[in-house]
Amino acid sequence: MFLCEEEFFSIEECERIADLVLSREEEVLKIPNTNTRTDYTGLTGKYYDFNWLPWIVEELEIDVPNRLLSLELFQNYNTLWVQCWSNVLRQGEGLNMHNHGNDGEINDFLPAHVFIAGNPNTGTYYKELNITMPSTRGNLHIFNPFDEHKVVLNTHSTPRISLAMDIWYTLHELPNIYEIHRNPLS
């Protein structure tokens, strides 16, 4: 499965998110790592210990909860639980092939990510599709937890900024999970 929700964030929203991520990067990097199961560094390594959604929703006033819940994929859910982290990949950095699923564990979630800023030629390779997709600002990609993917090496001087999410559709006890509810008026 692979879904692309075009223009999930507007270009202006992407610029505001990029400014937020870069201005708060050092603050978030100071948060101690509690997850011993990861080799990720930088902001990517904070996926378990910090959630960007409260700042995006409350400070930037971007209605991510209703946007997610309005997607056809989640139309039958009134509540979702979201882990959201940021990736800032500078020149010479990328993310190796990986998936978000955990063997032997319940995987009742869908991973997603949105390219926020940087050179669009630093794309994402999806093994299931056997293609490297150029990055398009604001597009939300959603895929299965066991689908292998990687961010190709950033060869450009501009940092590549993205938001990644694990969107849980059943209650899951994780630190820094952000619970979202359907607006009763929507």
C-alpha cells in the first residue's frame, strides 16, 4: 500500500514548519534519549522521546488532527494517536533502508511522512514501488509498517527537512503520543 495526499501542508505552512524545526532543533537535541533500540542520531533519534505535533498544532495553528481524520483512510476512526518527529538531513546525510514495523508486536498503525524543505531531488526510495520519488513539499505519503524505504543521501548544501509520523488507530502506550479526536462539527 502506498498513498499520497497532495498538498497536505501548503507551501506557506511548510515554510513555517521548517522555521520552527530549525529554530528549536538545538532545544530538542538536548532531550535525553530513553530508547535504547535505535541507532538514529540527530532529530531522527528523538522520535521516541519528543513529539512535534503540539508545537505544530498549538503554536503554528495548523489543524493536523482534522486533516488526518478527514482522510478517507481514517474516515471510520474518531480518535488517532500520533508519534511525530522531524528529520533534518544535511549534506552527506540520509536515512538507511528501514521499516517501522516490529516483528512479533502489534503493528496497528501506519507510517507517514511529509517533505517540508530542501532540494526536491533528495527523494525517498520505496522498495515496494522500486522507485525513488522526488520530494514534493507538503505531500503526505502513507504506507505499510513493513514497507522498506530510505531517504537518499542529501548531496545539496540545503538541509532536507521532513516530518515523519506513526499514526496509530488503536490506543498504544508510547511516550509522547499525541491523541487526536474528530471534531464533532466536521
